[in-house]
Amino acid sequence: MQDQCCRRPGVITVRNLLEKYRQHLVVRNYSKRTIESHIFSLTRFSRYLDELNVKDVAGVTKDIINGYQVHLYETVNARGDYNSVSTQNIALGTIKSFFRFLVDNDYIITDPAKSVSLAKEPKKLPRSILTGVEAKKVMHAPDIKTILGYRDRTILEILYSSGIRKEELLNVLVSDIDYTEGLIRINGGKGKKDRVVPIGRIACRYTENYIKAVRPELVRDPRNTYLFLSLRGNRLSKNMVWEIVKSYTNKAKINKNISPHTFRHTCATLMLKNKANLRHIQELLGHSSLDSTQVYSHVTITDLKEEHARCHPRERDRE
């Protein structure tokens, strides 16, 4: 039953319902980050409605939501750039989700956002993918004779071997590693999905040595079971992983804009070039849709170019 403050008659604003919508997302087990993103987007939408003097959610029409879509398209962000299509769609997707919630809970009768379409997003190819030779140079950059150097080499080996995300790496516990079987468990990946992925022979060797001989030197609190620790024994921060990757990329003299995510792109691309099944790569990366993985098939243009040169009849003409 709805609370007295939210029943008809009376004005029900978006702001009136933000806390109820937050509770709805919590119950549906959305991540804290996603929930905050939804609330932020709806707060901005509420300000837009205030400018139009639309107070009641029942007064929001399809035309108003279409107008807001144009507003998102024309808005310049804090960096002085127009919002990307992805950013626009995330904001509008939040509004569509919110109005479905309003209909489902009888705050409104019809959904004005139901037939509003998201903008078509361009398919962007991953940038700054490493070659196999370049990846190997980065792997060899840390000084493995030192504690931190060995830890960093292990981090790089796991990123490259498994293609896991930076946040997933940070959440790995010692108990998530099975270096005998060559497996790593990912807990609460993107979309709070767990999965188990393989790690290669070399990554297993470094991980086993790190756990047995290096990590004990970093442990300050035995209750801290995260795999990778800082010099003070704390769980690594996102910035630290980014700095580790940038540091060794520079040391290896790789003149590309490299981030931890680059190893994910590189892992997928080089496996595909070596004839890996696209669905296997999808499972490795934890993509919910094959469409997300499909982009890597476009990256292997060098293979297509070689095949074109080898097979096209015109390429055999001598002129």
C-alpha cells in the first residue's frame, strides 16, 4: 500500500519518489554505484521539469521526455564537450526505468516513456591494443627481484592472461585462485555476475610464487584476504593499478595510451586472431551479449588485409 503522502489526490513530484525508487533498486540488488547514478540522473530530470513548471509526475508526457532527450543532446558537460551518445542513453534509460516503476506501482496509469527510443550508438573499436611483442615487453618491465616488482609482474600477467576488468582484479581474494587447475573466480563482476575464467601457465606460475613467497611479506592484517596488497598491507586502489600499468608501459617504451583495460582488449583481440571461438571469448570477458564481444571481430583487420592480398585476383597482377 502506498504511503499517505504519495496517494492521489495531490501533487507527486519526482523528488517525492526518489527514496522509494532507491529502495526499489536496492531490493532488486542493483550495485551502489548504479543506484547513485540513477538518483543523479533523476535529480537532473527533476530540475528540468521544474524549469518547465511541471510539478506532478502525472503531467509528464512523451513530448516532454522527447524534449529532454534533445536537451541531453545539446547540453555541454563540465569538460566543455557535448555528452556522448552513451551518456545520453544512460540518462534516458534511467528515466524509462523510473516511469516503468511508476506504472507498476500505480503512481501513474500510462507510461509516457515507453515508446521513447534511445539514440543509436556508434560501434567504437577498442583503441591502443598491444601487439604480442609489445605486451611481452610490458610483462618483462617490472624488476621481479623486488617484492613490489614481483607483485606488479603478477598483476600484469593476470590482466593479460584472463582479460578481467580492473575492478574485478581488485576484488580477487586468495581463495579465488586455483593455480593448480589454472582458474580464477571473479566475484561480483559487472552486473554483479560471478564467473570462473582460466589463467595461463605463466600467469599461474607467477601467482603461485607470489602467494607463497611475496604476499606474506606484504600482509599486515591476517584478516585481509585480498590477493593484491600495497606496501602497507592494504587492498590496492584503482589508481594504483592504473599507475602500475602506466609506469611499466613507459618503462617498456610503448608509445601508446595504455590503461588496465587495454590488456582486456589485447587478450580478446589476440585470441580471436589465433582463431578462438567468439562465444568462448564472450564467456571469458563476462559479456552478457555477444554483441559486446562482436566488436573484436572488426579489430582483426590485419588478418583480413593479409587474406585479401593472398586471395584477390587483382593482387596477383604485376603492373
